[in-house]
Amino acid sequence: MKRILLIVAIIGLAVTASRANHPWLTQVYDYQPAPGQFINTLPVCSAGEPKDSVLARCRANICGYADTTTATVRGQTYTRIDTVWAQSMVSLGGYGGYIIVGFDHPVVNMHTYDFEIWGNAFASERTAVGGSCEPGIVMVGIDSDGDGVPSAGDRWYELAGSEYKKPTTQHDYAITYYQPDENKQQTPSTSNSALNDTSYIRWTSNETLNPDSTSGWMSRNVYHSQPYWPLWLQDSATLTYRGAKLPCNYIDMGNNGGNAYYVQYFYDYGYVDNLPNNTGMTSAGDEYMERLVNPGFKIDWAVDADGNAVNLPYINFIKVYNCMNQYLGWLGETSTEVAGGIDYHPDAEMPEQLTGDVNGDGEVSIADVNAVIDIILAGGYSTSADVNGDGEVTIADVNAVIDIILAK
């Protein structure tokens, strides 16, 4: 028996070390939270801290890392490399706050649940179809200019969740927050002792579905007394965010120790921090609503700015932003949390690049002509845009893409 266990251990050490791609998130490219009660604490940040330092703290909270173990058996040393999830969180704050993350490899479209981004949603004790649900919309990006980081030349697509086509979703929403005076006299609530500043951070929006929600305040509560404005963005008098906004999803189900008992109902699918995490860390497949967990996201859900479905063979970047402008009294604002992520198929083979498919959407069209022109105007270069293979991106590559389109 001991001999069998020893062989299994050696196999485990050798096989685990052969993994080509890291399954967990490894990159945080950008983090721009909106104000909120967990800002400057998830992660902890300080005034004047450089942005690079803030991003490093985000990586420490939600990205994976390699844990190397060595063992010597009968004089032979074996190395095992485990990839470990950091298992902490980053808060995006109020509406619009976002984070851009990625893996150490492109995520291949396997036409199933391709990846998952975890949150901290949970079901209520009073109902299984709601609880803490603070949804964030997922955008996926293609590294069109080939520079390895999200930039102006890249293409982004929304993963259309269950609320995308509903009339209660506003797709052109914009909100502006105004930096507060941290030293002003507070205006505490007279009806709720949990609030100690009801006119803390002012905001305005272009709300069209509810005319009474074009302006308001983010209150400060007694549970979180630190500044809610991102401390490293103190030079910004205002912060503006744009995107889609989902309808409010909460009800008050009664008393909770003297406070209201708020329940935020789950949406059907397609949002971060919407449903409890799939703790099995594997795709839940078609058992999605039966298990009431979030099985992940399908690249096949991608749509362009006009809502048209697009075929993406792979993606390079993932952006999550809070799509709710909702305030729940003593509980504070609805704030999406991101708690890591996994590629379900980290070793999937990359599809062959289609010549002329500059934007990576799986076909050659006028959109690729525009993509080449964008790269030329930006003075950049990418291998996909160098259609004729002469080592540079010029008008000749524009003509080459047009020739491919005409030859269809």
C-alpha cells in the first residue's frame, strides 16, 4: 500500500507541474471604483498612493499565484506547482465602478460556460430567490492592436445577460459623482440611527425611466467611517461613469433587529455577484437555475454596441462594472464585489487566426477594414492587422482586407 501511495504522490508532483496555463486570474489592468462604503478598505488604499500600487493590492486580493512544493524520493527531487486562488475581494463601489482583469493567456470560446468571475452574493434566510445580489455587467475585450494590454485600439463587447433586452434596462446611462467635503458638518438621519450623514456624496444622472432619480445622495453610515471617495483620486472633483443600468431589485421584507430587512432578488443569468458562487469551481452546465449558483459566462453571449451577436473565437480582457444605482438605507449602496475568477478550459487550443480578421470576431468584414485604419491612425502595429505580412501596417493592409471581402 505504501508503495502505491508513493507512486501516486510522484505522479501528482510530475503531472501538476506540466500545466501550461494558469487557471486563475493573473492580471489587474485597471481599477476605477465609484464612491462607496467599502472603498479604500477593499483593497486598503491611502491618500496619494500611486495607481500602480493600488493595482498591486487588487492583484493580491483576487488573482491566483503559484505555490511550489518540492519532495525528495530516494534521492530524486520532484517539483509540484499548484495554482492557488487568493480568495479575497475588491469592491467596485456604486454605479459604474469597474475593474479590468485577465489571465496569462487568451480565454478560448468553447461554446459553453467559458469562465467565471466570482462575487459574494448569497441567498436570504427568508427566500431562496433573493438575498444579497449586487450585479455587475461583464464586457470582454479583444487585443486588436496586439500590445498585450487594454488600450484605445481594442474592441469591447458586452455579454448580454438576462436583462439586456428588457425595456427596464437603460443602455445609455451616465452618472456623475461630486467629491464631498470630508470636514463639513454632517446631517444625520432623524429616523435611522445607522445613518450619520444623509447628504454625503451628491450625484446626478441622465435617468430616463424614472424622472425622480436624476439626482440624489450617497449617505454615509456608522459601520464605515472612512472616506468613501477613492483616496488616490482626490485630485478629481467629479467622477463620471457610463454604461447600462439594470432596474432596482430590492424589497423590504420587514424588521431586522430594528432595521429594515432588505432582499435583493436574483436576476436569471449573466452578471457577476448576482447569484451565489459555484463552489465546485466547475461549470454547472444546464443545471443553472436548478442549483441557484452562477456557473460562469459564455463568450457566445457577446453582442456589439448595436446589440448584434458577434462570433468571438477567444477573448483577452474582461471588464466588470457595477450596473445598479440603488441605495438600501442602513445597508448602504448596492456595490458589486469581485472575488477572483477562473478559466474553465485554461489549456484549450487557440483557434487558427483567420487572415483579415483583425478584430478577432471570427469573420472578415468592413469592421476589420475600420480596425486596420484605427491602428494606422494610432501609429500602432499588430500581427493580425499586418494582413500582407510585410512587417508594417499600412494602406496596403486595408486593401488586402477589402480584397478578401470582395473575394467571398
